Amino acid sequence: MAHSSDERDSARYPTVPNEGRLGWRVGEEKVQTAAQIANISQSGALVFTEDCPPVKQAAWICLEQPARTAWIQTLVVGAKKVRKGLLLHRVSYVVRLRFRPTCPFEFFKVATHGKQLDATFLEAEPEEADQVIWR
């Protein structure tokens, strides 16, 4: 059965206010832009960015606020120009990302709960958490 463009592999969750970076390569050059995650799931995220990454290319995302995370590998599956996407900017881009292979549990928790979770909780998660399907 064919999937419509609105069908998702997993449920989307709202995020807490956040600031991050999205990076990709153009030839040998590394490019980065400001990013805000609008919503997130186990399989992907919808992100506002200042600059537009190439579609169907690898990109990496990290959060700087509410807490710093590691860079996570993604695939850019779509992007379009919008007005007033990021605060203080008149034009930005809405970028659809697919995690490769899935969103790490710690990254998901920071994006959806921010500093409400303390570091001891995140450290206490079993190493297998990233291999388990969580919804």
C-alpha cells in the first residue's frame, strides 16, 4: 500500500523551546546554520533553519539549548522557504529530517523535556534504550 505524504512512521511530539545547529557538507566545506526543532519523532524531526540544506543529503543536528547534545546524523528529506519561521528572522526554511537509523533516546528527551530531566536520569538510562522502539 502506498503511503501519503502526511503519513508518519511514528508519532510526532512537541518540543520545548530550543536552539541548535544543523550542519552539512558542500564539497569539502562544512556548512552550519541555526536550527530550532518544531516537533520530533523516533524517525524524524521538523526543523526551522536560517539556511537551506540540500535535499536528499546527509546532515547532522545538535541542540545547544535547553541542554547541549551530541551531533546526530540525519537525512534531509524536504525543505521549503517560509516567512517568520525563526524568531527575529523574516525568512527561514522548514526542513524535514529523517534520523539515521532512529532518534537517540537522550536527544529525544532533551528536545521534548529540556532541563526538566536531570543528568542523573539521563545517565541512568540503559545503553539498550537507543535500540528499543519507544513511542
